[in-house]
Amino acid sequence: MAKQGILAGPRVRRLRRDQALTQQVMAEMLGISDSYLALIEGNRRPLTAALILRLAELFDFDIRSLSQEEPGGGAAAMRRRLSDPLFADISVDRAELEAWMDNAPAAAEAFARLFDRWREGGGSGDEQGPGPVGAVRREVERWRNHFADLDAHAEALADELRIGAGDLYGAIAERLRVKHQLTIRILPFDVMPDRLRRLDLHARQLQLSELLDPPARCFQAAFQLAQIEARGEIDALVAGAAFGDRGAERLYRRHVTSYFAAALMMPYGRFLRACETAGYDIQLLQRRFGAGYEQVAHRLTTMQRVGARGLPFFMLRIDRAGQVSKAFAGASGSALVDAARRCPLWAIHHAFDRPGRFVHQLAELEDGSRWFTVARSVRHHGGAADVPVAEHVVALGLAAEHAGHMALARGIELSGPAEPIGLGCSHCQRVECVQRAAPPIGRVLIINERERGLAPFAFAGD
């Protein structure tokens, strides 16, 4: 199994500066090259177990501090906050930001929390806020939603299971029965009306609802297997996160367990090869791996193995009110993921009115970045007359420069005209937008009683 270290560049750099050491001197003490130490400090190489022990021996510090999350979710997340129009007249370069996070991490974290709360109108615990969901999102973002140990273990287990059977669900069920003395039982809706999955240890049964379709049944079986066979890796990730909040800890545990289950259904190497040969054809990937659209979409955001990376997708899941219940930036770096509100001109909202159909758009943000997005509606938990149905739209996006590799982008002139969209009205400076619901923050309204323009608000420019 591949060994995954800890990305702790800022903590190592702060330790070195506290000791008044140059990179060359510290590298010599650790027995590595100064260029390799520079990569570690830049979070481009992880700290191995051997290096962690060597640091502890040399400098007598608590190694648990290495696993603490970077302030504000890391430099990329802080840069996205500072790109807000509120700071348009302030130039903070990369070196200045890194120095601030290194030398005053508590102040940087305080700024991030205050900004997030202000952006959400004072709410707490929202998808972007400082509650358990926000804490888990920051931890997932710190790992860029790629957990190499989990992928390696799931890939090895998938190969082992597929040796004796082509049916992954059947192979998982057999493994649970033979190795762990757990049988899978599908229960009628009237017997288990309020649960999709239940583990009955007294009966040694994993009980699944008949409402689950085949991909969901396979995922739930894989989730149970992950809880048993990937416990070591999962426990290490949860302990390393050091949340200090039971709710956040359990939510994060569910995320990484789900990650392993998806990786078991869509093993990294096989899935990446299928993506590349099929042009990231989502429907074809669904059929080939027996997965649902949302499962494939989420998996596409995790393909960041060193030396074998997939396209840098982001993913959002929204309801009809535009509220986000899932958001993964992956390696995309897109500001669309962390936007406080969704722009009504973003075509992903139209997917609610076109069930089962892909809605795509070439969009351009105010900063000139261009994004190709695809979206489709999904329905959860239906299948019986009395069962409430949850409806969402799951959107995938990536920089337009990479979209040429996608089957869904064929025939689209990716260098041609793009739809102008924003990051929510209060953060959008486009003067001419007729869809605007509120003026942008920090701009003076212009009210002329003798005129009325096409846009509902007029405001002073720079």
C-alpha cells in the first residue's frame, strides 16, 4: 500500500524560522536536500513518517501539531476570499499572504471565519460558515478531496474482489458474509419506512431498503465494507483532523468512508483510463462502473494522484433555492465553488426544468476566467407513493482550456463567446445586468428620478 505523509509545509517553515535556520542548514540536519525541503515547505511534497520522527527528535515539539489544518483552509482558500470585490483596491501578493499565514496563523483563521460569516449575512453553520459542515469542508479542501491511502487500499481490494467475480455487489456481499459474518438483506419499504441502511449487529445483518437502486445498493454495501476493512486509514484521517467537535468528526468520518466506497466502485487507475479513453463521457462511465451520475461526478473531483492526474473538475449540488449541499473544489481553484450566492444567469439552474438532460454552458467570470459547466437534475429516495423525493442539480465544471477533452464539449467553440456570469449580485460589478437583484457591496447607488435604465440598479464605477 502506498505510504501517504502529511502536507504540513507552513508548519515546517514556521518551525524553521522559529529556530532561525536557513533551508540549507535545516535540510542538512534532516539529511535531505534543500530543494526537497523547499518542496515540503511549499506543500508540494508530504512529510514522511521518518522525517516527522527526525523533526521531533531534533526540535522537541508535538508532532500532532503537524496535522492541524492550515488557517482558513489553506493559501488557495484565502486567496479566493481576498479576490472578493471588497478588497479590489488592496493588493496582497502570494509572498505577503504566506508570510501572514506563517507568522500569524490565528489572526488569519480569525479573518477567514469573520469573512465567511459576513459573506453569509451573519449566519452560522451554513454550507460556507464556521459550523461543523464548514469545518469539514475546510479539512476536505486541505486534502483537495484526494486521499491517496484510501485510493490505494480501495484499488487493491477492488482487484481482489473482481478476481473471483465480475459482479462487484455480489463480491462485496460474499466478502461481508464469509469474512465478517454479515449478510445483506433487502427489506420492504413498509418494514423499514424511515431508513435506507441499517446495521443490525444482533442479527448480523446489513439491512438495505428496497428503495435503493442498484448503484446505491452497491455503494451502501461498499460503505459497510469500508467501515470494517479501511478502519485504520479512516481513524488516522479523523484523528489527524483534530476537530474538537463531535458533530464535525462524525460528518468527516462519513465523508472519508464514502470516499473509500466510491473508490472501491470506481478504482483509481481503471477509472482514470476509462475517463481518458471515453472522453470523460459521464453516461458511459456510469454504465461501465455501475454507478449513478452523482457518484461519477463526485469521483471526477478526486482524480489527483501524483503522476496520474485527471482533469481538474469542481462539483456543486444545489436545490431549487440555490442552496449548496455539496461543494468540492478539487484542483480547479474555481471561485464558483465558494461564491456566497449563485448567479441566476448560470445555466445550471435550468437543469431543474429538464429532468435527466445535460445542460451545458461556456461561462466567463468578471476576472476573465472561462469555465465549461455541465449540470443534470437528480432525484433521491423516490420509488414509492408515500416517499418524499429530494430533488437537486449536480453540476460539474472545469476551466474552458481543459474542456476540449470532454465528449460533452464536442462541437462547442471553447474559445468563442461565453456567457457573462457573476458570483452573486452583491459581489458582482457588472453594470448592465438586467437580472440583478441587489447592488454590489461597496458601490454608491445612483438614483435618477427622470430616467430608468434597463438594469434595476445603477451605481458608481471605480
